[in-house]
Amino acid sequence: MAGKCHVILIGPQGSGKGTQAARVAPRLRLVHVATGELFRQLMTRDDELAREVRRYYDRGELVPDELTLRVLVDHLERVEREHPGARGALLDGYPRNRAQAEALDRVLGERSDAIAAVVHLVVPRAVLIERLSGRLVCSTCGATYHVHFNPPLVEGRCDRCGAALVQRSDDTPEAIARRLDTYEQQTAPLLDYYRQRGLVVDIDGNQPIDAVTSAILAALEPVLAEPHRCPSS
Ligand code: ADP
Ligand code: AMP
């Protein structure tokens, strides 16, 4: 996506990144790029790479940085071919540690791309656990639901494509705890990295889904219209 401008979504597991990205990306001319979803698609294959990813994924551990970067860059190139008119990507789930943030800066620098903003979704831990325990995802298109907070129209079926809804293999109590700890230790410190560059917008993610969407749009629309933040607008 040469010369593009991208937005990063940062928040703990269950803070609503996937839910919100699906809603706001089309409104902002951004393409939703979720590394977790890329891995879930990859794991539907029957090969050694799929088995390697699953070993980390099911335990709630991060997939190695080098492999994750390769998957991300391949996908960004595909997005560029398939959505040439997009403003950039809405990155959900990447970067997750300092090495990934530095790799992203390098990759974007080579393309003369910019990071326009980093949206930080703030949600208390007890709420996250309640959300993750009831999360359902579409086995085909990746759309996200919740048994109580965001139920599908027809029980067990995706509103968007009609396929079966399933629980994620990493939404077990042990993997949830491990993922939230990894977030605190490795991902949350990235907020300082981006705050120093004046990029972070904090959003209260502990509100109804529509209210969070409105807050993100209200924060991002003016930022994306600023030529020095987003030259491609
Ligand atoms: P993340 O991508 O950050 O891990 P998700 O978007 O998958 O989070 O959301 C986690 C779960 O919480 C899902 O079941 C989703 O339906 C639900 N959820 C998302 N946002 C809200 C909200 N504002 N209020 C209540 N439940 C929510
Ligand atoms: P998510 O859907 O964002 O909750 O991610 C699910 C899982 O995919 C994580 O627990 C990791 O195993 C893997 N994953 C997703 N994004 C990354 C990343 N940026 N770096 C390493 N592993 C990742």
C-alpha cells in the first residue's frame, strides 16, 4: 500500500477490536487487517505451517515475530492489489510487542506509508473475561458475536454469511489468562512508544457497541482529514 496511511487498534483481548474494526473500516476507507484472523484462516489448511501456528495459537502464545511479519506483509501486498482505492489498513492485533512495532516502522518506511493514529480501547479486566467467555465467531467469514451482548439473529448461524458459529480454540480460561498477561507485559508498553509520537487516542471501550463505534469515528474522522497525518487523503 505505497504512500498509504494506516490506523492501529490496540487493546486487550476482548476489548472489541475485531467488532469495531468491522464497523468503522468501511466508513473510513480503510481495510480491516487482523493478524489473528489471518492465522485462523491459515490454520484451516492441512500442512506443516498450519500445525506450527496452531502450537502457539491454542496455548494463547504469540506466534514468532518473523513468521507473523511474513504473513502480515504478504497480506498487505494482497490488500494493495485488491483494494487500490483504500486509504490504508486498519491494523487489529499487530503490532503486539516492541520488535513488531519496530518491524512495522521499517516496512512502512520502505513504502513511504504513515501511521495516522493509534486507537487504544480501554476496558477493565473483569469485563474482558466475561466477553471472551461468551464470544462466538463465524467459522467461515470471521464475524464476531457474543451469546448475550451481541447475539446473532438466528442461534448458531452467522448473520453475514449463514455459516456455523463456533467458540475459538483459544477462548479457554487458561489461554485467556495467558493472553491477557502477555498483553499487559508486551503490548501495553507500546502505548508509550506511540504516545511519544502523539499518535494515541484513548477510547472508553466499556460502553455499548454503537457508542464505541461513534466515539472511534468522532476521533478518527478529523485526524484522517489532516494532510500532514494522512497524505493520501
Ligand atoms: P477483540 O478483537 O479485541 O479480542 P472482539 O471484538 O472479538 O474483541 O470482542 C470480544 C467479545 O466481546 C465478542 O464476543 C464481542 O461480541 C463482545 N463485545 C465487543 N464489544 C462489546 C461491547 N462494547 N459491549 C459488549 N460486548 C462487546
Ligand atoms: P487475536 O485474534 O488478535 O486475539 O489473536 C489470536 C492469536 O493469534 C494470538 O493469541 C496469537 O497466537 C496469534 N497472533 C495474532 N496476532 C499476532 C501477532 N501480532 N504476533 C504474534 N501472534 C499473533
